Amino acid sequence: MRLNDAGRIVQATWDGLPSHYAGVRIDAFVIMPNHVHGIIVLTERDVGAGFDVGAGFKTAPTDERRRHGLSEIVRGFKTFSSRRINELHETPGVSVWQRNYYEHIIRNDDSMDRIQKYIVDNPARWAFDRENPAVVTT
């Protein structure tokens, strides 16, 4: 995929996540014409604090760098990238992303390897993707 200006904004926003959210590491990521795939790793320190999949029942941490749940990180990613894309296009408030997202907890190295490969290989499968408007289905 060759990124346009909006794609470069999305990439820069993704790349900046670890500097905006404590305990976040980013992994495989790809921007497709109509969606993205990415792996957000919440560090071991955060997993023990109940922040591994978003909402939890534990109290908020009290250290100076507040830890965030997955849903808040994804919301921030969408908000920051949307705002910058809308500034670029002079279209304030226009929706850029769908409302929800798909999440999956990666529990072992085999699963991580398989999902990383899926993400990296995804652009090569675009010509056959049912979401690709150029694909003719019968």
C-alpha cells in the first residue's frame, strides 16, 4: 500500500501511541484502503494492574503516569487521527472511523506469530478481499 496524506497521518498517530500512553508498545501494523490492522501490547506491568483488555474492576492506578485501557487507547488513536485528517481536508467533525473495533487477546507466541504474519501479508490479499470495491462477486 502506498500511503496518501491521510494514511501518513494514521501511521504517525499509530507510531506516537507509546509516547502518549504509559505501558504501551506497538507491534505489527498495516493500513489498508478501508481499514487497519495492528497489535497493541500492554506491558506486563499493566497486565497485572487489570488493564489488559480495557475495562476492569480494579481501582485506577495512582502513579504519575496514568495507565490506560485498550478501549481508551483505541479511542485516542481514532480521535487524534480523525482530528488531523479533518484539519487536512478542512472537514471538521466528519466521521473517519467506524464506531467499534475488533479485539483479540494474543495469549502465546504461536498466536502472535500467526497474527503478525496475517497483518504483514494482508496487503497482498487486497485484490481478493470482499471489502475491496473492485472485487466482483457472483
